Amino acid sequence: MMHLHRYEDYAIIPLRLVLAAIFLFAGINKALSLSGTAEMFAGMGIPVPVVFAFIVMILEIVGGLCLLLGLFTRYASLWLTVIMIVAIALVGWKQLLVPVTRMNFFMLLAVLGGLITMILAGAKRPSLDEHFLLD
């Protein structure tokens, strides 16, 4: 166990890949049903829902790809954190109040915690950030 410290940089890879999958999946789902996403946004009272649905879709796909590749990881994590905070503020906290959906709220918090970890830690290695000395 004394020599495990040499693998610390690689410990962030599973988190980075899981977060990438979550946001790629969410963004692609929005792309496949942009009108449905816009309707959902309109129901939440978001102004110009089509524009915001498109922006969120792009940020989730590009952010997911950035996390997957470890490119601009801290910046991608930051904009995805903003999306998560808005999602929790608009919808997530309501899930906390209903016992059946309470776990969804804590999953949103777990994703938020993972993103904050990525902002603080960066991609580590292997990543394109490391390759291009961006981190």
C-alpha cells in the first residue's frame, strides 16, 4: 500500500469518464428531442426555451467530449457545474421533498461534487490538458 501514491494522477480517470458519459448522454438526448427539451424548459418558466435548450445541449455535448479527452477540463467542468446548479435550483430541490424521487436529488449532488472535484483537480494524466500543458 505504501507505493500506491504513484497512481494518484490516474485515480481521477474513472470520475472523468463517468461524468463524460453522463453529459454526452444528456446532450445527445436533448439533440434527439430538442423540441421536447424546449417544451420542458418552457414548462419550467425558462425564457426563450428553444435557445436555452440548444445552448445546454451544445454545452453538455462539448463539455462531455472535453471531459472524455481531458481537454480544457477545468473550464468544461465549470460550465457544466453552472448547468447543474441551475438544474438543482429549478428542479432538483423539488425531488428532495418527495420520498420516491429523493434519491434523484442526491444523485444530482453527486454529479455536482464530481464536477467540483474536476475543477479543483484538473484532468491529471493521461489527458490532452497534460499533453498540451494546459493544466
